[in-house]
Amino acid sequence: MNGLSRRHFIGALSGLALSAPVLFNRYASAAPAADNVKLLRLERNNWVPNNPHLPVIFYQGVLPPSPAMTAPTESLFENNDWPPQWVASIFSFHHYHSTAHEVLGCVSGHAKVMLGGPGGEVITMTAGDVALLPAGTGHCNQGSSEDFQVVGAYPPHQQWDICRTAPTSEMLQRISRLPFPESDPVSGRHGPLTQSWQQG
């Protein structure tokens, strides 16, 4: 699904976010348990730069349990300063973003997702899981259920690109200097991002 169709899809769903304020409020300030959060530090892998300064943060089972998880997940990210932009699957080819950090919240199904480029780390995402990927992090859907979908969100004013070749020196500088919110997409001001990601 390309960026334009994703934006149209997310626009059609925006009104649904208003239908679940009670469900969102129940989970907006709850910090995930430490054993539900894993940090992955990825070195450069051939043409995939990854991010030498910021770890991937993988949260397991932290999204609001609901038969329709999309709207409360969008609300959760939006209220924690990570505006959602699309709802779809993850591309089945290795790629990274040089212009945006990305958070992916699984709202249905399950998938094996390889992080870090070819031969990298494989995580299993199931409904309720969230993967926070710093700019430069390679990711690829290695196989998923037919109903696998994630909400994709980004810091304000960051537009994602799709990179499938080695970065230039300018891209590496951009990746290393890209700002991010002082708010964790899952648990707000007091979450793994604020503890594990440092500006600069």
C-alpha cells in the first residue's frame, strides 16, 4: 500500500477514534511492565545503516485489548505526540527510513518481522505488540497472517521515505540528527523512549 492510499485510509478511520475515549483513557498513562519491553541495539549491516545511537524498543502486549483495536491505538499514539498516518501491513522487502522515526502498533493478526536488514533479528509481532524503530532501522515482513495489520505513526512533521540501498553520507548525518518527541508512543512522558533514547 503506498503512502497516498494509506493517508486516505487513515482519514476515513479518523472519526472512529472518537468512539473509544473510555478505552483509550484506561491505558493512556499505564507504563508497560519492564519484562514486556525489550531493547535491541543494531549495528550497521551491509547496506542497512540501522541506528548506532538509538535502540529498537519492542513492547509486548501493551495495546488496549479490544475487538476493534485500530481506533484506540491511533488515539494512544496521537495523544502521546506520535500522529498516526496509516493502517496496513509491513512491506515484505528490506527497507529503512532516513527521514523519520517510526512506531508500528499491531492491531490484528501476527507476523515474523526481521529487523536490521538481511540476516538480522527476527521478532514475532502479535495483536497488542508495538515496535518503535529509530530512523535507519531495517525492517521486513518475513511472513504474516492474512489479517495482520499495524498502525504506523511518526513524530510531528516527519514524512517517511523508503530506502533500499546504502545511505549517502548526508543521509547518515540526517539519521543521526533527526529529532524525536520527548514522549513515549505507548506510555507518554514516563516510558522506555524517555529512558533509552537520548537526543544528540
